[in-house]
Amino acid sequence: MRVSDSETGDSENGRTNIDQGVLEAESRTTSARTLADILAATAELHPEALALEDAAGGISYRGLLRLVNDQATHLSRSGVRRGDKVGIRIPSGTRDLYVSILATLLVGAAYVPVDADDPEERAQLVFSEAGVVGIIGPRAVFAVRDTLDAAALAARGLPADEDPTLVFPPAVIPHPRR
């Protein structure tokens, strides 16, 4: 398909000239940001603003970020690493669900959701097929899959080529267990 000359200027020897401004448009785009980046920036700009509300009440962005950081640190100490998959099976519309999703993303893992009302057999099939390392369930408790050794998972270090300051946002760099 060829763009008409009227849209791009003139045409020479059958080739369409492209407006230089279109080629330079990349310089006007915002830098790539993750959901974690957006949450941290919003918490910094509006710490006391309402971030979410559920049956337990409302929570500010500062409070939400604290809960997400706490759970992300727990996931990291449990051995969840960038590229892992974590099952999430928590009732919809709850604070625990949103915190668990954000914490999973914060450590660089992918989340695999299964509705809390689905039959157990379906949940186990989905989690097994996805190869999750663990499941976050009721009350946002993380449990390593039965087929994995929890101690071995927790003992996994970061890959040699990963700097913890690049893997985790500044507020979420895990500390060694004491």
C-alpha cells in the first residue's frame, strides 16, 4: 500500500517522501514504565490519596505500596525470581488480590490467575500446566508447589548476570535472612 502524495508531500521517481517529523516522533514519546514504576510514582506524588477500597475499607497509595513491598520481599525470600510464574487464587475484588498481583509483578514474575470459585481440579491443572513455582491463596499466603522443594527454591540465588538493584525497585531489594 502506498500513501498518497498529498499525505506525505511530493513524490520523486515513484518513491514517497516521508515527513522527517514522523521519523523523529520517537524523541517525543515517554520512556517505558512498568506498572510498578507507575505505582511508585503515584505513591510519591499522592501518598494519602485513596488507592483502592474493598470490604476491609480504603487504603492510600502509601499503604498500598508498603503492602506490595512487604509481599514482594516475602516472595523474593521464598525464592521467587524474575521469569518465574506464580499462581494466584484469591477472591476477586479483594485487597489481597491486587496486592498479590502487584507484588508478583514487582519481583519480575508472571502471575497465573485462577478464580477462587473454580474447582480445585481445574486450579491444579492450570497451575501444573503453567509450571508455577508456588501459589498465593487465601489471606495472601504464598505456598511453594508440593512438587518443589521449598528450601531449594528459597536458596536459589539471583542469576550471576542480574544485579539486585536492577531486578528490584529501590524499596524492594531483599535483605538476607538473619
